Amino acid sequence: MEGDKLMSTTGFAKTPEPPYYAVIFTSQRTDADRGYDHMAARMVELAATMPGFLGVESVRGADGLGITVSYWRSEDDIKHWKAHSEHQVAQQTGKQVWYADYALRVAKVERAYGK
Amino acid sequence: MEGDKLMSTTGFAKTPEPPYYAVIFTSQRTDADRGYDHMAARMVELAATMPGFLGVESVRGADGLGITVSYWRSEDDIKHWKAHSEHQVAQQTGKQVWYADYALRVAKVERAYGK
């Protein structure tokens, strides 16, 4: 799907030294498309314009299970993003149409390593 | 791939109320199989036997980008798992053979929601 390709090409997030925050969003897609691809690409685009946005990593498997981790400078930045009007519409449609199930966790990144 | 299917069927982790810890492992696979599927399935199986293991969620996309989030009771439990001899061998082979790149972040989950 177009949107999944777009989200996949987020690749690795170039985050600064910890501490910073991560929003871990795990979701199981329904079979309902109804604009999902467009919304997914738009939310990545929109999040990137928000204060405190540090990056995003996103993958969806062939079975419809997906994990998106977005990284933020502070908890306030996360609350600000959660409350964004266009994101609120996406959250509501997600609950009602796109996601059979999801889990969202807010976590403080304390340590980070790379290859 | 068999291993990816096994990892995909980890589905959602049934974690307790926060606080607890998350290890966010983002990776880009090489084209080298060399036992990857077997290792991936074995590491999920082995992690599940470790003290403080709370669950795991894992997805890999068609382009080889993957995100695995494992959940743990404490940082000590994560250190214990990192030091496990069989896991050490997997980490070394991962660096040398299976992963073109990866990022690992240790984070404290402070809040969690579901659908």
C-alpha cells in the first residue's frame, strides 16, 4: 500500500542523546481502507512540523500488525501533538474504522545505542 | 519467512500497569539468511523464560526494516537478558551478519492506553 511504503521509508530516526520521550503505538489494522494510507502519510508529515518532534520509525507487517515509534523532546510536546485537531480526527477514525486493536505507551528513553 | 511469521504472531504484549521498561530495537536486515529465522524465533522463546520478561511485540516490513519492542520489569532484568550467553552470540552474529544497521533504546514506560 502506498501509505505503508511511505511510512516504511521513515527508516531510522536520528534522535539526540537521551533523555527524550518515545510514543510506542502498536496496532492491528482492519481490512477497511477508507483513506488510511493518506492519513498515515499525512500524520507523519504533520507530526514532523510539531514542536519537540525528534523523529519516527514505523513498520507494518503483511499480517496487518504495525509498530510506530515517534520520539519527542518532552511529555508536553506529546500532549500538544495528541491534542492537534487534525490528529484528533485521525485518532477517532482510527478507533472506529482502521484499527481492530491498538496499544499506546509513553516512555522516557534513558539509554540508546547503535551499530 | 518462517521466523518473521513466528515473530509476527507475538501480537500484542499483555503488560501490567506502568511503570515498567521497554527495549525498542529497530533494525534493517541484510540479505544474508544464515540461520536468522531460527535465531529470531529462539530469542523470543528464550527471552520469555528470563526473569522480569513481560512480553514482546515484533514486526518486520517487506523492505527489511523491523521494530521489536520487549517489555521488562526492571533495568536489571534487561541487563541480565543482555548478558545471557546464547543472546550474546545472537548479538554478535546480528552485528556481523544479519543487520545492516540497528538502533537500541531502553525506555521507562510511564503511561499506557488501549482501544
